[in-house]
Amino acid sequence: MQALIFLLPFLFIYVLFTIWPMIKGVEMSFYKWTLIRKIEYVGLQNYANMLQDSAFWSSVWHSFLFVVLTTPTMIVLAIILALVANRKSRLQKFYRSVFFLPSVLSVAVASYLGLFIFQPYTGLLNSLLHLIGLLPGNEEIFWLSETSLAWIAITLLTLWWTVGFNFILYLSAMQDIPEDIYEAARLDGASDSQIFWQITLPMLGGITRTITMLQIIASFKVFVQIYIMTGGGPLDSTRPVIQYIWQIGFRQNDLGYAAALSYMLFAILLVLSAFQYWLNNRKGE
Amino acid sequence: MKWMIRLVSMLLALVFVFPLIWMLVVSVKREGMGVTSLLDWFTPPYSLDVYGEVITQTKLTHWIWNSFFVAVCVMILTVLISAMASYAMSKIKFRFKTFMFFFILAGLLIPGEATLIPLYQVAKDVDILNSYEGLIFPVLASPFAIIILKSFFDGVPNDLIESVQIDGGGIWRVFFSIMLPLTRPALASIAILTFIGSWNNFLWPFLSVTDDNLFTLPVGIPTLMDQYTEDYVKPMVINTIASIPIIALFLIFERQIVKGISMSGIKG
């Protein structure tokens, strides 16, 4: 009884806003269902449409591509930044603050900074390239209107904006490595790079697995940066799956189909989690 | 070698702050100046007129307030209801406890993004679209917070609890005077991560709110931006005003924030 009183506030919210929508979604996915009301029962039609919907599957692919682009780069960059901030120097605290600072920006602010950084003619990056002579004065790079360049721009912005969290995780993991291990290695005449590859990096294995796991899921759920920087363009070539589901539901007024697509998203994320769980346990042995 | 490392370090730091410096510098330029080279941004004439204009003629400051209000409510309520539930899961015996544990654990596998469409319908059914309640309540249940807090509560010795009970202290007293104070670092960590999560939440406010008096920052900012891509001054003023409070908070609470994040990694 006492337990119930303590559990009740959480359970009420949890059931109403997490469990119930999960069930409600099944019903919705069997109907033609608009923003206004339920229209008619369509059986498995929404799911059948999904299999044929090439725009949906390419949006799924774009989210995967974003995972592939951001996860390894994020980890390498986070480790480099943590190495910099872990070095004994008067600027240690300064580095820590500076590398984390972009992470506190609102997602909209970060995305618009990205948009303006990568504009042609007046954007920060092109102006900088002009100034230092890497880009001839009469040439412009159209970062956001060419698919492959757009992916680079989105990836760079995402790294800048979100690497801070992983950087902090690595930094605290590095600081947990006992100093005497390093001293012993130095006494044996190990060089800095030997120490990094044979002591620091292996000791970071655990946190790297955690970060990889969280990063893959987080990257797959990307939406806002892309929505603001490219709108999913050019020609939907950077549109991620979340944006597609949103467009189906709220732009094309088809919540039933959007609910069916959401289950596919759920299934993919579940498979990703299961895969990582398996990978983790295997490596842990 | 030493100076190389130092140089690369400085360059990296520069890359990380430069966009923010640029934002600040452009925001104090006078509007309508043709900019042909990067250096033009950094030279006069300066002007703060646009700041006045944005503050008086848009709802930006109101949206900052909304974002804070929502984030603080979400933070306090999430910590409170998660701590209560974790306490029950950790220290109170009851039937179906194992079932309850797996029922909560299952929530870790349900990403908010996958239930967004039906959540919209549910929020419509219980009539909380376009309200602060609608912004706050649907995001409060955090199985992640419960799993973390439970592991910390498990570490509180039972003797301590019994000694309070022998003195006649009830279950609430145990909760408020033993459990919460002893797990403060974990609670703070959850609070900070929840605050940041709410501050950056885009999708749910974006779908559930259409009244611009209820916009949070991430939803409101794009509505101001659309018209102004030609001249960067106004967008950068908007970005700067939106960032000042959160950067100030970061500088004040940096130590706690760093600790909070490190802790999430250990348990993650």
C-alpha cells in the first residue's frame, strides 16, 4: 500500500503518456486517421503501403548514413579533445569550458549558426576560406545545396554542437586512470605515443562501448539540425526518418500511416539496441 | 613536439569558440552593411539598435521565460516522482515487485520519437494540447532516472532507515530526511540532465503547441528567422539573446554539470 503511494505519480504519467500511446498507436495504424478524427478502418493497408514507400526507406537510409558519419568521428574527436584538456597546463580549465560550451546552446541556435556558417558568399566558412586564400575570390562552395557537401556541413555542425558530452565522459574516464600506471610505464622508458596506444586507449574501452551505444541511437533520431540547415534537401536527399514521419502525419494529415511508420522506427531502434547489447556482452567476455 | 601540441590545442579551442565570437560580433554590427570580407564583420560601425528592436517587438524574451519555466518544472517534477518510485522499488517490500521492475525497464526500450504520433492523439483526447500542462506532463516519466536512482538508493544502509523508524519516524520522514539527502549527487545529476533535455526538446513542443505565447525557444526561434536570411545581424541578435542566459547558467554551475554528465557515463 505504501509502495503504491510512492509509485503512483510516476505510474500515472508513465502509463498515460508512454504505455497508452504505444497501444493507441496500434489502433491508429489500422485506420485512415487524420488530425481531426478517425475516418475509416483500413486493416493492414498502411503497413502494405509502407513496404512500397521508397521515400520512407530512403529517409531510413539517410538516418543510417548520419549514424555512420557521426559516430566514429564523434568518438575520435572526443578522445582528441579529452587528451588536450587532460594535459597538465594552466589552460586545462579553459579547454574544458571551451570544448563543452557549444553543447549548452539551444538546438535552434546551434542549427541557425550552422546555417549561417555554411552560407555561400557571406557565410563564415567561405569568408574564412577566401581570407586565408584557400578559396579563390571568385569561387563559392555551395555547402547546403549539394548532397555530399550538405552531409559534411551537417556532420561538422553536429560534431561541434554535441561532442561536448562525450568529451566530458572521456575526460573523466582519463582522470580515473591511476597515475602510478603512467609513472611505471615512463620508468620503463615508454614514449608518449606508446603510453597512449597501450595504456590510455585500452583503459577507455568500457566508456567507448557506452558512448558508441548511446551515440548510435541518438544519431539515428536526428531531426532538428537537418530540418533547419537543409530542410531535408536538396530534393529530400538529406531528409531523416523522423522528418518524414512528421511530414506524413502533420503535413499530409495522415496520422494513421505515420503511426504505422513509427512502429517501423521502433522496430529499427529495438534491433539496434539488441545488436549493441549482444556486441557488449560478447566483448565483455 | 611540445609546442606543436600546444599550437594544435589552441587551434582546436579557437575552432570551438570562433562561431560564438562571430555570433557576438555580427550581432552588434549595424544592420544593412554590405559585407564582402570576413574582416568587415569585425570593424565598425557598431550598433545595439537591433537588440532593442528584437526585445521590444518580438516574443523572444517571453519564449526564454517559457523555456526556463518548463525546464524547471520538468526538472523538479521528474526528480521528485522518479525518486519516490525508486524509493518504493529499492526499500519497500510489496507484491509484484519483479513484474513492476520489468514493466519500468521496458520503458527504456520505448523511444519518445516512436510514440510521438499517438502521443499527440492522446494529448488531444485529454485536452492538454496548447497548454503548459501539455508541455510538462507528457515528458516526466523517465525509466532511466528510476534505474539510476534505484541503484543509489540500494546503497543506503538499512540500519540507518531502521534507526529512524525506531525513533518513530514514518515512511515520509525516511524519504525526505535520509534517502534524498544521502543521494544528493545522483539527484543533482538527474536534475541537470533533465534540465538540459527539456531545454533542447524540440519535437514535442513543436507538435503540441500552436499558440505563440506558449512557444519554447527552439520552436519560437525558427518563426523569427525565416524572413531574415539576407542580413545576419538580426538572426545573430536573436541567437545571442537566446544564448546569454544558458551560457551564464553554464558558467555558474559548470562543476556540477561536468560531474552530472560524468556520473551518467558510469551508470550508462
